[in-house]
Amino acid sequence: MNKLKNKLFLKLFLIFAFSVTFSLSAQTTDLKIDHFIPNVPVNDISSDGQNIWFATNGRGVFKYNISGNKWKNYSTENKKLKIDFFYCITSNGKYVWAGSTDGLFIFNIKRKRWSRRKFGKGGQLGNWIRSVKFDPYQNVVWIGRFQFLTKYDIKKHKYKDYDLRINGNEKTNNIKSLYVDGDSLLWVGTEGGVHKIWKKHKMDKNRTYIFYDNSMNYFNAEGDEVSVSSILGERKYLWFGTDEFITQQNPNFNLGGLFRYDRKDQWIKFDVSNSLLGNGIFSLERTGDYIWASTYEFNQNKKEADGRGIVLVNRITLKIKPIVLENVPNDIYKIFFDGKYVWLGTISGVYRIKLVNNLIPTFNN
């Protein structure tokens, strides 16, 4: 009876939270929006505190020095790199790790030298690096490959691979996203769900992780499968962005949506039925009381994602409002907040927006 009452209360709350929705057009004439690296897709953005690093699809890696306000490019054009196509990037101030379809590229900042690490396990697909995160708590780098998870111990200069397959399901080992959740947990998003891993235990002993897919009411048990594209954490909750991939033959394959998980048993889903602009999620970021989500809709005819722009979710009220930024593409692959500016990695370069009050929509309507 109590469970029934809780579910009824949750439904009534969501109906109230989403009862009023408005489209917002940000007053871009009052905003300072800078555009860099034009006409080049920017897939990922990270910072080490002194520099901001950009992984691009076609122009290699870019560095923006914050204090000097200077840009530098590393690519085949200036013979700094051997390839120009990168999916992800992270840094600790001494090194930069950039993931490509042909292995992991490492930049020694002091020596100004690039090197490359190729992985034997998994073959060529195992060298497709789709997510990479520096973990300051353990001084390691987590490397999410198309097949297998790898941990690089910086001090020991040692790589170790982990096979995350659950019951022989390859998709649970096809990694898409990583999130370092404090000093104890690592979340690994895959094409088949998400792994919760206790970092301080040996992962190859006693199975020290839990796997969440769309069974057992995880992710509200919706769709045939769930592919986790982005993960964002806060103290009480985790936010999971998921992929949309549906066809006429498989209309329930990956339904997409944004999920809030209370770290216990409650899952709340946001999709186009309650004000998301698209069911697919490219990227998530947080600024204060707001979760930023860049969305897309899967185009069944083109068999590709069509960007639908950004929405803000108020973490307190759970109300959603879209942000419409003039002259900024809707295909936004990465949202990154450096404490002062919001950086948007898009299909046509990167946009820098100063976080000001008139950018944030009014939720008190």
C-alpha cells in the first residue's frame, strides 16, 4: 500500500512539475558569445585548470591557454600529430590523453611530445577510444574502449584491461561514457547499461561492481535495451543521458531519455512527453541548480542523430526549459562549464558563453 501511495505521489508531482512549459529565446543580443574553431566538429572538452583542451573530428587537438588567452593546434597540418580525428580528451596538467579510432594519444606537456598507445586486446575495435577520464583520487586514467575498460596507473606506468561482459553480452563491454564519482566509485556507461564499480577493490576478484540495465525496473524497465551516453553526479542523485535508436523494424530498441536516479530505487524519466527537445542525449553538465542537457532525435530515414539543442532542468523543481541560442547549431556534442564560461562543442566549432543571469530561463511562471 505504501509503495502504491509513493508511486501515485510521484506521478502527481511530475504532472505538477511539467504542467507549464514555455519556449525560451535567450536574448543573445545581450550575451557575449564567442565562436572558435569554425566549421570543425568538436567532440569533447576538458580542462586541467590552466588550459582547456578540445578533441575535434578533423583538425586534431586544440589547446586554449586561459591566462594567456592563446590558442594552439596539434594536427597533421603542422605535423604535430599523425591523425586528426579524436573522440575524447582529458588532462591532469602534466599529460593530456586523447582518444581516437586508432589508439590513445598521450601528450607530455613539459616535453611537448606526443606518443601513442595501441591496445592488443580487442583488435582494431579495441583501439577505438570513446571515453577517457583522469581520476585525481587514484592518480589513474580510465580508458573506455569500444571493447574493454582499461586503467592506466600513472605512477607505475602500467595498463590493465578489464572485461565487463555480463552473461556474455558484448554490449555491456562496449563503453560509451565514464564518470568518476568521488574517491570510491566509477560509473561506466555502455551500449547495454551502466556498471557501478567500487574502485578500491580488485575488479577481477569478488565481482566488486553492480550492473544496471532495463531489467529489475532499472531505467523504468523501458525499451529493449538502454545505451548510456552521458553520466553526471551530485550528492544525492545521478543523471544518466541515454541514446535514442529506433527503426520501423525495432521501434522500442533504444528509446532514449534523461534519467534521474536517487542512488537507491527511484528512477525519474524525462523525454519529449515532458518537455525535452529530443529523446537522445549527447551531453550533460551542471551549473548550480541546473542540469544542462544537449538533445537529439534519431532520424530513421537518414539513420543518424539530428540535434535538437539544449534544455535546462531545475534540479529542485524538476521543471524543464529550452534555451534557444541564435547562430549556435543544434548539434551540440559536449557541454563544459569551466566555472565562468559554458563551452559548447558543436558540429561547427566551439562556442563560449559567459554565464549570466539573462541566460538562465525563469522557472517561476
